[in-house]
Amino acid sequence: MEYTVKCSKCGKEDWDNTSWKCECGAPYNIILEEKFYVNRIERKNYSLWRYKKFYPYIKDSIVTLGEGFTPIIKVEDNLWFKLDFLMPTGSYKDRGSSILVSGIIENLKGINCVSEDSSGNAGASIAAYCARAALKAKIFVPENASGPKLFQIKKYGAEVYTVKGKREDVSAAAQNVKDSLYVGHSWHPYFKDGIRTLAYEIAEQMDWKTFDNIFLPVSAGTLLLGVIAGFIHLLDSGIIDKMPKIIACQTSQVSPLYHKLKGGKYIKPEKILSVADALITTNPPLLEEMYNMMKKIDGDAEIVNENEIIQAHTILAKKGVYVEPSSAVAYAAYLKRLKEKNLSEKENVLIILTGSGLKSAL
Ligand SMILES: [Zn+2]
């Protein structure tokens, strides 16, 4: 067998490919049984589909908008940026959506409608790939959702449903649509599995040498877990010789992983009032899994405040790099560590920049 689908908590392997969580309540994960081989990369394909051989559940039905293989640029002596906001819909989420929608078209023949809860980049990304595949998308959003990302979702032709109440109520509405497959980006194993292409690209673009440190923003956890999964696969396959130090970056308002790792209790604010408006998951379903993986790889976490985020966002723009404020959180955390001398200037650093500034209000 080339791969298995396992519950992340109880280890059951009974996924029927229409359920989005295990009976025990935890999400499923795809576990590859095969090693990574450099000579299996399709080198003439300049999208994430150059790694198609490492997606054994997708053979023929590729749904693509040309996503992936985004540039890495060197900005200072020991500092690089991965420009993962240069994607068809303006965020790294297209990695998950392309694999998700391709996986559905290939393996779930009767499905013609999916549902998702997100008024942000994930909603826009899934709406775009559904449009590409002529799948109907029902996107559930909180009643106060607004702005360019919502326009984008609607323009792709998704049906948008506004839900009153808490964030959990929006999720519950999306999870209970009749005749529709729930593809919540924190939950669906195909979506999460698409993110590991990011680690493959980073390693390949640097000629299989690993960065000392990688800073990335963390909210729901799909980016963090996908990047870790990709690097573990490369390490276990003998392609790279060490795991980069992964630094999970959060805002001081939304920092459940930071607090779990550092040992403090996280108290969520009454209302989140942050410029980093894509980092809003105060109670992520993947928290336990993130914690366990970060312990396993000896990862680290950092938090930044509003001033630090706004400053970092401006400094990035003055370097010619216009991202959304939520993406500047990773750069803000890097600057904080340098300032506090928690990072040696000799160590090299990659910052993953995840979302375009063109659809944010700042
Ligand atoms: Zn389970």
C-alpha cells in the first residue's frame, strides 16, 4: 500500500473518504508509506504538481491553476523569504485546495457540492478550485464578514451563507449541509496533505540544504503541520540531514499554541481586535496534534503584539514585499528575536510569507 489514512488520535484506519472526522472526534491524516526520491520529481512541471508521484491517491484528475513553485528570495546575508502569497488566489492555501479538489474529483465520483466555513483565504481558495472543477461550493461565513476576501469568494461563484452566533455555529452549519461534502480546511485530510509540498519546494530550491530556522504564522495549524510533515518525510527518506528549527509565530491575542508550549494558560480575549485578521483560531481542533509534533521536532514559538506587527508590515513593504498583516507576524517574530538576542545573526533564516497584501485593508 502506498499510503494509509489514520485518525490522528486513536490511530483507527477506517476512513471511508466521505467522513471528515473519526468517531473519536479527531481529524484524519494521510500517512505516506513510500520514501521521497529526488528522481521522481517531474522537473519540467513548474507547479506543486512536480511532486505528483508523492500523492498516490491522485492519478489522473488534476485540478490546477498553476499553483506552487513560488520564489525564494534572499533579502539579507542570512535571511530569505518564501513568497508563498504569489499564488492563483493570493495565499498558500491553494496548495491545500488544489490537492483537495483533485482528490475529490478522482475518488468521490458522486460528489458535486462541497461546504466550508471561512470568510478568508481558505474560503476564497476553495471557491476558486471548485470553480475550476465545476463543483458547487457552499461557503459559510460569520454575519460580520466583509471585505475583499468575501468579494473574491462570491466572484468565483460560490454560494455564500451568513450565520449568526459564534464561530463554532458557523462551522456547525457548514458541517451539516445535506448532500454536500464538508471540506473544512482544518479537518479534511486531502486539504492538509497538500501543504507538505511547501517543505519539498523549500528544500529543492535550496539544493536540499536545510535552513537553520523557519518562521511561519500559525492559526488553525494546517500550515505548521503540513510543513513539518513534509520535512519529516524528507528527513526519513535521507534527502535532508537535519530538521530546521520551526518557530510558530502567533499574535498576543490569539496564541493558544504558544501558551501550550511555554506552559502558561491561554485566556482568549472577549473580542479579537488585531490587524492580523486571518489569525483568529482561538480554539484550534489541531492544537493537540500541533503540540505533539512541535515537541517531537523540538520546535519553538513566539508571540508579537500589535505594534510589532504593524511595524514589521511596514518594513516588509519598504523592502518591496506587500503581504497581509497576518503574514507580517512571522517577520515581526523574527525581528523580535533578533532584538532580544534570541537568534544568532550567524544562523540562516527563512520566513514563509503566506498571504497577499492586495486583499487586506492595511
Ligand atoms: Zn479516532
